[in-house]
Amino acid sequence: MKALIPTLILLSGISTSGLAAETRPAGEDAIRKILNEEVVTWNRGDADGYSRHFADDGTFTNVQGMFFSGHKAFRDRHDEIFRGQFRGTKLQLQVVSLRFVSPAVAAVDTLTWVSNFRPSGLPPALRLDAKGRLRTRLFQLFVKRGNEWQVAVYHNVDIKPSTASPEPR
């Protein structure tokens, strides 16, 4: 539980974060919990945990522009990178925007920072910033199916080192 506390604090940076839980849009806490789980499971290299909330029919575009469809492809790709180029990396995530387009659909934009790369671990064409981090903007579209929120769209793009981007809070 102690490992979750810093991440939960990091995830609090959006306009509705100052609102009491009872005045937040329904589902916001559940989505923030999923985002926190993504950070925790990435940092453990746990592909099963990282993909737990990815929809069976979800789509995924990674930082290299590769496109995947379906839960199994998402899970398998993360298993591959957690055993390979991204083994041992650490993820930080900060919510930039969390907006409900309907009671059952939420669009979430985040800034991410991935660090702790091995010297030969970075994929080709990606560049680290001056602090040795891969910075990305990650968009996830969450859809509520039954009582469960799932990631239906996951689109990640790297931020070029020459592009200004806020530091994690």
C-alpha cells in the first residue's frame, strides 16, 4: 500500500482534483484507480496486470506507431517489451485532462515519463530527454461496460526532446 501513495498523489493533477469525491463525476475515482494500477504494474513489469483493464476489442497505437487490436495483442506486446527493451523501466504518469463525454465514456490525456533504461534498451528512433527519460503523451478512451471501466483506445506518442513539456508534479 505504501507504494501506491506517491502515485496517487501524482495522479491528482487535474481540474476536478480539488473537488470532494462526492462531487466528482461518477466513475472518476474508478478511472484514477486504473491509472494508478497501470503505473504500479508497469513498474513491476507485469503485463497481465498492465493489460487487466484493456478491452477485448480495444485498439492500441504505441510510441513507434505500431497498431494492435484486441486485449491479447495489447497484453502480448507489453509482455514482450517488459522482458526486452523496457525491462526494469519506471513509469510516472500525470493526468492532464479527464473529461466525460457521456456517463459511460471518458477521455483521459496524460503525460508520462519512462526512466531507468538500460544502455541498449531504448527502441530505435526514440530519444531520451536531458534527464534520461522517454516522455510521452498518452491518450486513453475509457468505456464503462456493465460495472467495469475498460480502456477501448490507447494511443501513445513520444514527445521530442526539443518540445517543451511540463515536469512531473
